[in-house]
Amino acid sequence: MPEFNNKAMYKLSYGLFVCTAVQGDKKNGCIINTAVQVASDPNTISIAVNKANYTHDMIKETKTCNISVISKEAKFDLFKHFGFQSGRDVDKFSPEYPSSSYAMADNGIPYIIEGTNAYFSLNVKQEVDLGSHTLFICEPAFMTVLSDVQSCTYEFYQSDIKPKPQAVGTTPKGETVWRCTICGYEYVGEDLPDDFICPICKHGKDDFEKIIR
Ligand code: FE
């Protein structure tokens, strides 16, 4: 009999999306991999958003968001900008973020035009509490195609967009530091647990390198 193997989870395929929301003066966005068409009549799209994301709270309050579909032309910077920092700490639409990267939709929420191939404006119809995430079941109010470049899957991001981790150093005496090669987060301790997930960028142990001090 086959044994239980949770790596089966890695065989599921996902797209990647920038989910944007506006509440009052605050514009924000995060990266999600969970936008799916779940019904055709009426046309229905579900998105699951991690409750730790500030964008989650904004969607819960305002019941609306935009989904920009990330294409294979997206740069790693897009993932860093929207995925590796929180809207609680930074303004992701500050003047430093180039205005050529996004446009405003009719619903007053930005959508991303650089490294994307379509966007949807969604209105939340139902919510389901799933523990770590809230599932928002949405009706598209608008949708359009922005480019014919293929969509970026999670697999393509892992193989072609994410920088390759650097070699791991040798074990030092004394303090050992493991640094996330993706975002720079540092973990202090001799052993990094196998199931460790970077609290900043959510990458796993394979993306950490051992640093000698
Ligand atoms: Fe990280």
C-alpha cells in the first residue's frame, strides 16, 4: 500500500496573483495563489487569503478587491514588493512604487499592469472561515485581458523566477545563523527545523544558508 506522503500537496498546480484592496486612503496588495473559477452560472471566482495579510482585513471590511493575474514576464521584484513585506509596515503604493506599474480600475482599486496578463474586479458574495485563511466567494464585476503572455504558475515561479539559493557554509563553533537567501531574515540556532517557514517571505528551509560569524 502507498505510504502517506504530504509531498502530494506539491503536485497541486496553482496560478499566482496580486490581490489588491483599498480602504479609505489606504491602498494595499498581496500575492495569492488561490484564485479559481468555481462556477460558471453565475460566474463565480473564489480566493483564499491568509488572515495574517493586511489585505485580508481590508477585503473583509470592504467586500471588494481586484485580482491581477501574474504572467511569465513578471520580475522577482513584483513578488518581493507585494509578497515579502506587509502593508501594516509599508505603503506598497507609495510614490517610490512606479506609477507605470499599475492603473486604477473603475472600482477605485489599483490593478497591476507590469508582469500581468489580465485583471478582475471582484465583489464578495460569501465568506467561509477556513482557519488560517478566509475563503471569499466572489462575483466578477469586471474583467479584461492585458497581454497574451502565458500565466505564471507556482511551479514556474519556483523554477524560473525565484533566485537560486547560494551554497550553505560550513558549521562554525559558537553562534550559528541561518539566513534566508530570499529576503534576508536571520534565524539564530544550530539547527534549522525541517519544517521551518520564513516568517517574512514564507519560503522553506531549502532557501536558508548557514552563515559564519
Ligand atoms: Fe525569507
